[in-house]
Amino acid sequence: QVQLVESGGGLVQPGGSLRLSCAASGSFFSIGAMGWYRQAPGKQRELVAVITSGGRTNYADSVKGRFTISRDNAEHTVYLQMNSLKPEDTAVYYCNAGIAESYRSYVLDYWGQGTQVTVSS
């Protein structure tokens, strides 16, 4: 089975930095787009950033200029570098990836378990 394992969350002060990692493991043929979503208490889950297999990136307006998404295809890992963090960035962050488990198989969305990011003084 395919699994996305996240790490790197924690508590940080406003203006600080944090880097999230998400690694795919298990049996699969290919990985397409990978992205990060976040969900704050009482709010809908929202897209933070996405990166395609070709390296094209898109960001939510609220994080542009502060967050950077990247990927290491050899390690099947996506990263989210978060700088100049604000209290409103506080949320559970979820990794997402489109994965084909075998040749000619359907591409399915997989989700990480979520990692808590808290920005507070």
C-alpha cells in the first residue's frame, strides 16, 4: 500500500521558520502533482501550495513570498519551507499527492496524516 508520512511540524514564534516534509512510501508506479493543504479549527481545508511533476508551482495568496514548495523526485518527497510565519498560519497541515500504483492504473489522491503547526508567542 501507498503511504504519505509527514514530519516537521511544531511550535514556532511569529516571524520564525519551519520546514515540513512528506515522503511517499510503498509500491507505486508514478507520482504526479504534490501539494500541501491546511485546516484551522472551525474552518474548511484550504490549498496552501502545489507543485506539478514538471516543477510548476502555485500558492495561496496568503502565503506567496513567504512559503516555498519543492520536491525531490528521487526521494519521492515534497517539502514546504515556511518563513515569516504568522499566527494565522496556525493549522494542521496535510500533504497530498496524485499517485498511480501501477502502469495504466487510475491516478488516486493520497493524504498524509497531518502535522500541527502552531505560530504563537
